[in-house]
Amino acid sequence: MNILVCNAQVPFIRGGAELQAEGLVDALRQAGHRAELVALPFKWYPKAEIFKSALAWRLLHLTQSNGMRIDRIITSKFPSYAAQHPHKIVWLVHQLRQAYDWYGTPQSDWTMQDRAVREQLFELDRRTLGEAVKRFTTSCNLADRLRKFNGLDAEVLNAPPRLAGQFRAGPYGDSILYLGRLDPSKRIDLFLHALARVKNARAIIAGTGNEADALQRLAYSLNIRDRVEFTGYVDDARVIELYANARAVFYAPVDEDYGYATIEAFMSARPVITTNDAGGVLEFVEDKINGLVAAPAPEAIADALSYVWSNPDQCRVWGETGRERVRDITWANVVERLTA
């Protein structure tokens, strides 16, 4: 089949949604389909711009290109699913969370004054998501939100990391790893405050983002800068190496939609330390089964860090259990269900 994968793109930002779209295109091609990625820039401020972005997708003609029929489109995050096609598949990564579950929280700048715009957005999502001949979400958490806010059902189809099949298990080394975007919603500051309470424990924080400088300043102020390595951007080979040699992985975002870091850690047989409000992460991490689930407080996270730091043999047992948990999350399975 000829398939277009549609993804909204914030220029110069490359996160989980972008990696998922790229991975899907690669997997479709490997399965024998002709696949291309279509991305349009997305700007969410001022708020009226979000409707312009949706309209841009709405105006595209995606049924054929250069005389060639396009058999289906697969859309992902807002507002790419505003695109029209008689065989539109939605594999939802996330909606505009600032107007949904983040509304009224510190993670959102949407206020009561934006109620009318918010209702317009809800109607836009109900209509454009409702057009799909099939809807999938990457997690149960996301499916529940879609049902709660928009009254729409969806099947859960977990997304493999782009490097699925390449992750490996190495020795359980001397650092606890965070790997991902350096963003306030990921609560890496909690990780650092907890680390300051655990004598001698070391950490690696890998990735880029708007919190990079603030996190380094925090590490200095907590007097743990000599125990924390900030790597900045890391390439694919380094990603695989960091996971393979970590003692454990810390990943405790606020009510995460899905959480690739969890899947990557388990594919590398690393236990995951998370919190009891981490959302989609908790669909995979089970306390004292394949990781540790703590309260979102430095003291509780410090207890979890201290335990994995002192018990590498237990980390091995939990890591192997985690690897079994994600064994069936493969690109082959994704392609089969999206092209059925």
C-alpha cells in the first residue's frame, strides 16, 4: 500500500512523537509498503494559532500524489489528525494537553478566560478524531482521556521505541540513569533532590531541553555536581550503551501519556524507579516486581534510589522481569494492526 504518516512538528524539537513517526515509516517500508512522512510546523501561541495549524492539515489533498493513489493516512498527535482521507487511521500520541488534563494546573497557561476557545478545541477534536475509520492510542491512560473528554473509544496499541531490537543488557553499573527531554513535566528536579539524600549514589542525566541549565545549577546548589554527569545530546549508539550499563532508570513524569523511557529501560533489562502519579508509566512498572513505585516526594524517591544502589542483584531480577513485560511490543505487531 501507499501510506502517508502524518505528524505535527514543532521546529527544532524532536521528541517521542517524532521518533514514533519515523519508526513507523521505517517499519512500514520494511514490511513492503511505500511510506512517506508528512510533517507540518505547529505553533500553539497565541491560542488562535492552533486552529490555523488544524486548518492547514484540513486543506491538504491527501488522496493522491503525482497521479499515484494514497491508500491511507496514519495520523498521530494534534493537529495532524485534522487531515482528511476516506481511510484515515489515528494512532494517537497526545492531544493538546494544556487544554485537556493539564488545564488548571501549573503545566498549563490556559485559564477560565479561555473557556470558549477550549470548547471549540474539544469540538474540533471530537469531529476530526471521530472521522477516523480506526482509532488507536499508545496507552490505556490516553484511551481513558479520549473517552472522558471526547466520548470516543480507541484500541490500545503500544508503540515500540525507534531502536527496538537494538537494546541489550549489560552489567548493572554504578549510575542511575535518566534519559529523555529535560523538561519540567519530567520532574528531574525530584531526582536530583532525592539523589542528594543518598550518600555516594551517582547519576547520569542524558538529553537536552529548556531545563538543562536550571538542572545543572540545582545540582551545584545541592552539592552533588560531582556525582551527576550531564551528557547533553547522545546519539543512538550512546543511548543503547547508557541503558545497557545503568544500575536502574529513573522516570517519573507527571501523568505521562505513555513513556518511551520505560519501554527502553525494560528492553535493556533495567528496573525503573517511578512515582504513583506517573500515568502511563504505571501500566508497565509494578512495585517490587520490575521496579519501584514511590510517592512523588524527594524522601520517598531517595529510599528507592538507596535500595537499587545497594542491591544490584535485585536490579538484575527486576530488569529481567521488565524485559519479559515488553517482549511483545514490536514494530511487526504495530504494522500488522495499522494495515489490517
